[in-house]
Amino acid sequence: MDQILTILHGLKPAMLMVVVQVVFAGVNVLYKLAENDGMSSKVMVSYRFIFASAVMIPLALIVERKRPKLTWTVLLQAFFCGLLGGSLSQNLYIVSMTLTSATFVSAMTNLIPGITFIVAVTIGLEKVGFGTMAGKAKVLGTLIGIGGAMLLTFYKGVQINTGSVHVDLVHHQHHGASSSYSSHPSSAHHLWGALLALGSCISYALWLNVQAKMGEKYPCYYSSTALTCIMAAIQSTVFALCLEKDWSQWKLGWNVRLLTVAFAGILGSGLMFSLVAWCVRLKV
């Protein structure tokens, strides 16, 4: 019995990361629905991290009262965590989804483990270990991930018509050019979308490595997540205010837009960032 419990404890990070991916899949679907409803991607990202901050700040203050003192190094790491894992990666991610499809971008995220491994080896957080099975598996997985991403990007196969169930959760409120891009993506849009998805994967992979460093100096998962969400909220809001001139985009009602930013913020950022920080700290 003790041996089974030990095995389950060792598998806990992997099982939690599966939960993370399930939630992210839900975020992808809601992103696409909100985009089809005409919501600005920049405003969507801004609201996501505002909601995440609103949840994580009181949670961190209540649960982690005896946290270490904040230093300028930790604040700088939080800034880069917010940039790489939040505002930058999410803006690139949503635009790439607009130019391609939710399925394509989700498949491209399989590059993240490989890129994370390469960056971690480069900065000395991890060793390759060619002589071990784990090391060989990591190298092989990296090569397969990169090869799969290249195949998805450059190969255009025969279209498979699977029919349609005609489910429209946004009541046919399709606005703007974003819907036309995703419905009939041209080769140029597809290539640009792939490049932006790659940029998002690189940004996310860099965030995981910065998060590992931040976890060493500030091992408070809720507080570090709150700091990351605050930084991301500030960055993405400033970015949205500078580029989004339509003030009606900031209006939220009891619709798919509110559901998207609330779900993505509370679960997709707040809870999931905490789980990722915990898993990264455990596996470093």
C-alpha cells in the first residue's frame, strides 16, 4: 500500500499537468467563441488577467501570510513571468488562432516541452543525460515535436469533410475580419499564424524557465501567481488601451465574452498558474 501511495505521489505533477491541459482546451474553445462574437483579442487578454488578479490577490493574502519579503529580483522575475507567460504569449496565441484554427494552434503547443527542454539545457537548469533512457526520451521527444510542428505548418493535405452539427453558441453574431480568416485561411494567413504560434510557444517556454528561477527565491505559489497576474494585467491593459480604439469592446454583458474572460482568468490563469508553479518547483 505504501509503495502504491509513493508511486501516486510521484505521478501527482504529471496528473496535475493533464488537468492543466484539459482546462486550457476549454479556454481555447471559449477564446474562439468570443472571437466569433467580435470581441477584441487584446481586450480579451486584458480582462483575463484582471479577473485572475482579482481572485489570486486575496487568496495569496489569506493563505500565505508568512511569505518571504519581496525583493527587486523577485519583482523583476514576476515582470518577465507576466510578460512571457501572460501578456505576450496570450496575445500571440489568440492572433495565431484567428489566422489559423483552434485545433492547429493547440497542436502547435506540443512544441512547448521541446523548447522548454532546449532552453533549460542552455541555461543550465537541466542536463541532457544522453546515457540515460530519460535523456534519450527527452531528445527524441523534442525532435518529434519539432518535426510534427513543421509538418503541420508546411503540409497541406486533402480536406476532410466531416459535416456540421450546426451548433451556434453566439447566435450568429460573427463580426469583423477575424472570423473570415479562421473560416477560410489563406496560405499567407496560415504561415503567419504558424509563426505567431511558434512565438507564443517560445514565450511560454521561456516563462517556465523564469518561473523555475522565481520559485527558488520565492517559493510561494499563490503569491508568485498573484504577482505574475498583476504584471500581466498591467502590461496587457496598457497594450490594449494603446491599440484598441473602440471603447465598446470593453463592455461586458451576461454573454460568452464574460464567460470567456472569467473562465480563462480564474481557472486558465489563476488556478493553472499556481499548479504550474508548484509542478515546476517540484520537478526542478
